[in-house]
Amino acid sequence: MEALRCIGASRSRRIPGAGRFPVLNPEVFYLHLEGAQRGPYTAPQIDHLLNSGLIQEDTLFWRDGLEDWQPVTALVTRRKKGRRWVKSGVAAGLLLLVALVLRLFASTIHVGWQETNQHEFTAESAYWRGRDFVRHQAIPEGSIVEFCPLNEARVTLAPPDSATLQLHGTLSGAHGATSEAAWIVSMTYDPLAKEWSGAAIKEAQHAP
């Protein structure tokens, strides 16, 4: 109630009918609080009191010319506060969606990085670059390939600038059909640029 006293002069008055109010400005209002009349207040002050939660919607007001007390909602409007929990829920949902997308594609992104960022003349580097060449040059459009791991592939290095990779994997077609496939990849290596390039790719028979 201290806030109410600061906004309007605190005076206890009787409800109309029990006495006579002094002549008041039409824009001056009184509130019925805790069994007593308090005020005067202006409409903006009452609006602030209502929307800051200092008075409730069923609080009554009166001014000169009214026959009876009226609820303050007949004078000012209670504004709806933004639902912070809704905004927080949306933000949390977006973060969860991003996390799921990253989880789904993190492995693909990592594999793609390994296949394209190989700059050494090693068996492992030739294996990863050979996979990239096969993926982009020998796989039918719309198909997905699952390559065999390094320990199942065969890499033959011919220093200082060439290598042959024998690689196999499983192809999944657009309609879900799967098949086994194998490839022989002949690659060359540029020691100065530290880059691999694919010289030739041919299909081979995969021994089960």
C-alpha cells in the first residue's frame, strides 16, 4: 500500500451515499481499497497501478458524477504480458533442432573433410582421397555408398608420385536396393603442391 500512497494522496473517505464529496475535477478518481476510499488518482496512475499488479481488476473506482462505484477495468485496460515461457520454449526447441541436425550430419561432415583434406604421400591419405574420387566420379546419381574401412582396402604406393587403391563398398539405390561394388583407383601425387589427383577409376569384382 505504500506505493499507492506515493501515487495518490492517501485519504480515507466514506462511500458515496454516506456523505458528500467536495467538487472534483472529472479527471480525478478515487479507489476503494481495504474498506476505505483512497485518492485522488489520475487515469494514467490507475492504469499503472493495474498493469503493475498493485491493484486487481475487481478494484472499484469512483469520480464525481457517477452514481455508484465501478470496476477499474471500465476505466483502464489490463494489458496482457508477453509469455516469456513461450519464447523460452521456442528458443529451446530451436536449439534442440540444431543439436539434432548437427548430430545427424556431423559424421557426414567429418567424413567429407577427411576425404578432401589429405596432403601427404601415405597409404591412409591415398585411401581417403581415393574414396572421394570414387564418390564423385563412379557412384550413380541418387545412390549412397558405404565404403569399407582402411584395413579392408589395399593401397599400393609407388614413390614418389603414384598409388593404386583397391576399394570395395555397398551401394544403396534410390529405391532401397543394395549391391556390392569394388573399384581400382589409380592416382598421382604432386609432391610440390602436396595434392592427389585421380588418374583412372575402373570397376572390379569384389571378393566376398
